[in-house]
Amino acid sequence: MKGVGHYVPERVVTNAELEEQLNTSDTWIRERTGIQERHFFTPGKDTVASMSAAAARMALDRAGLQAQDIDFIVLATITPDYYFPGSGVLLQRELGLPGIGALDIRVQCTGFIYALSIADQYIKTGMYKHVLVIGAEIQSSAMDMTPRGRGVSVIFGDGAGAAVVSASEEQGRGVLSTHLHADGTYAEELVIKDPGSSRPQRMYEAMGELDGTYCYMNGNAIFKHAIQRFSEAVQEALATNHVTKDEIDLLVPHQANYRITRYLQEQLELRDEQVFSNIHKYGNTTAASIPIALSEAWAEGRIQSGDLVCLAAFGSGFTWGSALIRW
């Protein structure tokens, strides 16, 4: 990775702000998720495309590149600005890059790792030299902000993260391997069903009256599978590259829930300095979670040239995966 960047909206929403609206408490939210605040987009200012562009410009600046150096875009989001076209072409337009390919993928919380893997394959085959990889979400507009939805709505936030993935001549540097998995058996355990083309209701109906338009999450099932799959994904990356957990300089997991991150750390017997967490500031930003964390970790000096960085994610689908990177 040649450069990383991120953008979060200006509006900060604290747990205290949600207490009365959702009939919840700061203590309840912190104990169950580790979240203290999150960022919500500003209508009329923030879009998935504009947030992605802001994150991309930071990543390009840190990489010492211009937007015109980018050969291809891979954008991961489950909350595109339009039903179609995807936000990848809108980002392309924001950056002034007509003509290059723009690929949108929907892989929920594992989206950035899937996008990174796609970029890595294009680069390793020699097709492209610089690929812009984005994870971006606006989720606050789709949350049920009533007491009925409090178990889900307190978790999610908005934001975007970006990485410039570039070809390198240095042996043993860059993306060493990626590992992607899915199991559709559990697709309905974390889901927003509507609007869906296979059911009679259409987009022009009163969306708020359709139960399926709000997120359903089986929290117990998610936790049970997440702690298993996170660990498996990390172990797979380590085994493939013949390295041990002690050689990891930084593990950057998807910021799903602080309890999951702590459980993973304990399972792998990693030291505090080996694990990065920023969920307390941003909540779960789905596909944006890992690149935002990478950008912050790099800015804080927790990722140095030559460091071994492991990424891991688990989310709706179920999907999960990992990547091992020599920075």
C-alpha cells in the first residue's frame, strides 16, 4: 500500500444524544459495544462519493501521487448514493478521471478486504500499476431511530477510507496474500431485505411502512460466528506465509464490536500494542472500518515501513476474510 486516507463527517453523535431518542443509556452502549460516539453525515453536503473522494485525496497525497496516476477504482459499499449506477462512477467523476474502470462491490463488513484482493490481482497480473481501493458508507439514514431499533442503531456510523495499492519491485513487500470466504447459509442473520427486486413492493412505495427496510441482526449468532471466523482468517494468513502471531506488528480488525476485538486478541494471545481499535470514536462503519483504522494507525506512527500488518473482517453474508501486508 502506497498511501492511506480517510474522511468522517463533521457531525459527532454521542451516546448521550441517543439516550432519550432510543430509550437506551451510555453505560449500556459502552458495555455491549465499546462505542462512545459515531459520525453521521450532513444531508446536502456528504455523499458516499464525496466522502470517498476526500479519503482518496488524502491517500493520494500521502502516496505522493496525483489522481491522474490512478488506473482503476474498486469501491466497496452497501449504501450507494443511487440504486444505480454505483458510486464508483460518481467517485470517478469527483476525481476527474473519465475513462478508467470503476468497479463497485457489495460485501458488507468484509468489503474492503475483498476490494483489496481484487486490486492485488490486477496489479500482480500487470494489468494496472495504481489501483484506488475505497470503503465508504452512509448508514445513519437507514437506521430505525426509535426504541425498536436501538440494538442495531447505536452501533453504526458513517465515513470513508481509502488506500492506493501500487506495483512494487521489492520482493517480499506489499500484499503478501488475501483470503476470502462466505457462507450464505446465514444470510438472513444480518440483513436489510428491502427494496428487493424479488418481492412485489417497489421503491416508490412508502419505505418507512415496510418492515424489511430496517436492519435485522441476530446479535448472538453474529458474535458466535464472528469470534470463530476472525480467528480462522488470521491463522490462515499466518500459516500461508509461514509466520507466527508474534511477528505481527499490527492487527487491524474490522471494527464490529470492541468485545469481539478483545476476544480475538485474547484468543491469539496478542499484546495491546499489536492490536488497533478505534470503534469508540466511529462505531461500526462497515466497509469503511478497516481503511479508516489503517489511515489513523499510519498517522499515529503505529505502522512503519517494513511492518507486518494483518487485516481481518467478518460480516453479513456471512462473509469473512484476511490479508497480510508487508508495509
